[in-house]
Amino acid sequence: MQALEPGIVFWILAVVILVSGFLVVTLRNMFHCALCLILCLFAVAGIYVLLEAEFLAAAQVLIYVGAVAILIVFTVMLTTDLASESLIQHNENATIAFVVCALFAIGVPYLITKTGVWMPAKGELISDNVGSIGKYLMTDFMLPFEVVSVLLLAALIGAIVLARKERS
């Protein structure tokens, strides 16, 4: 069996990202929105693999899919009884949102073509990216790394305490 060439895989992943991202913001069922978000994040990890950034792909799956998206799913499952028929389930400012999105869609390509930041870097890249990132995480950036992990743990505990039902 012949393997797909990277260009075709990129376009497949791009379509998956666009469609799942569109479904995240248009579906009415919050649980389905969370599942589409997980699919979108997996496809972004696939783009990282195509760019030969395996560490970023693994971090994408572990942090965003494994932690953030699952936390969103738990939050949706814990707060489903808060939804009621009296809540407005659609955006009443659709015209303003469309204008802002259109300006953004016109402005971003214009800014990309006018900046010189997108030129390729000169010189050699580090061959052992994962090793150097691990070295920095365990030496120079160990304190910020641990502070962020404690902060995320505190946020998780706070969400559980707030979402927990009071016992009579």
C-alpha cells in the first residue's frame, strides 16, 4: 500500500481543523462541541507531526487533549442541569460578529504579506530539540513549570468544589 504524501495529509488535516472548529462554534449541544474541539486539537497535533515537531505534538495531545479538553467535558457534564429554556441560546449580535470576522479575514492576509517576520531563519537548527527542552524545563524553568502545575491543580479543585452539589 502506498503512503500518502505530506501535502495531501496536510490538506486533510486542514479540512478537519476547519470543519471541527466550525462545528465547535455552531453546534447547540455543548458535549458535541467539546468532542469537536478534541478532534480539532488532535488534527493540530497531526500538523505538528508533519512539521517534524514531535515534542509539540506530544505536548498538544497531553496538555490540550488530555487535560484541557477532558476538563471541559467534565465541566459540561457537571453543569448540564444549569441549562434552562429561559436562557438565550443564540447570538443576538450576529451582524457585528460577521463584520468583525470579515475585517479579521481581510486584515490577517494583508498583515502577513506586509511583514518580514515570515522569512526562513538562517543557520542550523538544534538537532536534539526534545533533549534541550527537557534540560531547560528541569533546570532554568523548573520553578515556573511547578508554579503553573500547582495553579492548574488549584483551579481543578476549585471547579470541583463549585460544581459539587450540596448534600442535605
